[in-house]
Amino acid sequence: MHELSIAQGIVTVVDEAARGRRIACVNVEIGAVSGVAPDAIAFSFDLVAEGTCAEGARLNIIEIPATARCEDCGLEFPITDLFTACSCGSFRKTLLRGGELNVRSIELEPQER
Ligand SMILES: [Zn+2]
């Protein structure tokens, strides 16, 4: 399952970054055309976070809208999938944003003393 391995990747990265401290929240950016379903990521995250610093952490998904630039007329336009054509009729385009899948930041629980 695609999303499970992605969630595993996220947990590995944030677990390392937390250095044993508990994570309250993980902010993740998911592009609209990254091919990843945010719901599936959130579900998988809870599963793979078990037993790590990220257990019980909230996964805050920031969805990034997708934009492409037409290679024929230069217009920048929003796309909902990779098969959206430019208004000039061209399908040749460069994805400017919307393909990302990044961990933006983590928020740690206040340190217990
Ligand atoms: Zn165009």
C-alpha cells in the first residue's frame, strides 16, 4: 500500500528529529497532484506512529493547490490533475507546484521534568 510506506517515511523522519521527545503535531504539505490521498495518509500515520515519538501526535495536513505553466503560451493556470489542458488547448506544461510531499515542521510536547 502506497500511503502506508509514505506514512512510514514520515514517521521515520520525525521520530529521528524528535530525539526521544514526544511529538504533539506533525505538519505535512501534500500537493493536490502528488498522487497521495490525505485521508489514507492520516489513517496510516496513526498505525505506524505506534511505539514511536509520534504516537498520539496530530497529523496536520496542509493541502497545496497545483499550478502549472503552459509550455506553448506561457500561461500559469491551476490544475486539478496532470491531464488538465491549458485554455489554449495545449497539454504541454510544467508543474510549478502541487506535486510536493514534505514534512514542513513538527511541534514537540513541552518537556516533562
Ligand atoms: Zn497555453
